[in-house]
Amino acid sequence: MKRECGKGEGAKQLALDEPLLRLIDEFRRAQGFDISMYDAAFLRQAIARRIKETGCLSVAAYGGLLCEHRVEAETFEHSLTIAHSEFFRNALTFAILEQRVLPALIARKKQTGCGEIRVWSAGCAAGQEAWSVALLLEELTAATAPVVPYRLFATDRSACDLAYARAGHYSAEAVGNVRSRHLRDFFSLQGEAFVVDSRLRARVDFSIYDLLDEQSLSPDASIYGDFDLILCCNLLFYYRPGIRQQILKKLRRALSPGGYFVTGEVERDSVTTRDGLRPVDVLRTVFQKSI
């Protein structure tokens, strides 16, 4: 998923070695971009990859290269935001959504007669997660009477990734996790590309949004937040603990009472009962907000 960026808390607060601290400070001064928000191990890995690619002999030498060459600075910054997403990426989590969470939301809306199901895919990258959820909702809501409406808001900081997501064109390899009946019902084959059906396009809104924006609670397109389901998967673990909690606090506030929150397996331990979220599955990737 896309790693949204915002204000860091300052490199000097990090327990980092001096060369890395110096690189963080130099990069901030030269490029106006604070990378101190990222997890130290993730930063070291990203820097090590670029050192190998550029032939630099040390972190200090690479720091000098970053300050002197704009193209390398842009390449390095992009390396921190490279996204990887798949349709139905975690099969067990999506099984829980399909069999338990989404039916519960549909039943709740039918019982209360209160509006649409509202979903936020935070850090949506190339859109596969958003389309996966929309596909399940389209199938499940179509089987109910009366039909329960839904709206899905998908956000990321990368305009390039969002353009790809909106286009909804995917290779045969990219849709490998999609069931045959879903490919038949919700995609059309155009040349060698599988194209998302217009029914799903009408329900999903893609927009740029920074999860670390302290001036807003939720995407502008959603108007008022109040989401029944929020997905933020494979993103939190790239940040330092303080930044993770900052993001979690925002997402929790945007979640409606009784709403569900989904995260990735590698970051599930970042979510605790102190956040007002209780796990609803043994995997502890799906949580529900206290009512």
C-alpha cells in the first residue's frame, strides 16, 4: 500500500546512529521532506538498496549525493512510497469480510433503514483492495430486498497510483486471486486487460488524501466520515510507533460506533483494546469499534 507522508516528530527524537541522523537532517534541509516518521529498519533497508544501486561507499557519501542531485532525491523519495497491492490479498481476512462483517453491516442497515454502507480504503495504491471490497458488496447487496446502497472511498497520496486505480485495467496475472464467477460478472476482457465493470465504478470514489494531515478527519469526498468499515492494511508498519498511533487515532475517530476496522497481519499488534477496538477473529486482523 501507499505510504502517506506528513509532518515528522524530528530526527533527534529517534534512537538512530549518527550517519542516519545526519542523512535525515540533510534530506530535510535540501528537499523539505521529513523522513524521520518512517521506521528506522525500513529507512536503513531503503538506503542500503540505493547505496548499492548508486555505488556509494557509505551512508555519509549517499547523503551527500541526495543533497547534490535532485533526480536521486526524487528516486529515493519514490522508493519510500512504492506500493504493492493485490486483489483479495489476505484470503482469510476477506473470507471474514464476506461471510461475517459485510452481511452484518447489510443486516444493520436493513434493520435501521439508515442510509448507505460507507467504506474507506486508506492507502489504496493501485485500487485492488477497493475493487475487491466493492465486488463483494455489489454481490451481497444485490441479493437483498430492498437493496442496501453502499459507497466506497479509496484514498492515497500518489496521483499516479490513483490514476491507475480509476482506470481499472488489470493484467491476467493481477486478477489471479479473483474467482472465475467474479471475473465473469464484474470484469470485461478488452484485449489482454481485465476491466472493472461500470456497476463497481459507480460506487467507488478515488481521491488524494494524506493520513497525516492534522487538519482533517477524513477524505473531503466523504464529507463527514462516519464509516462503517475502514481498511488500512500493510501501511502502518512502515512508520515509527508514534506515527502509527497518530494514524490509528484518526481512523478510529472516523469509524462509526460498531463499525469495523481491518489491518494487515504484520501490523495487527499495533491495534490494542486501548484504541476502543476489539478483535472479532482469531487472526486479529479485523476489529470492531465499541458502541
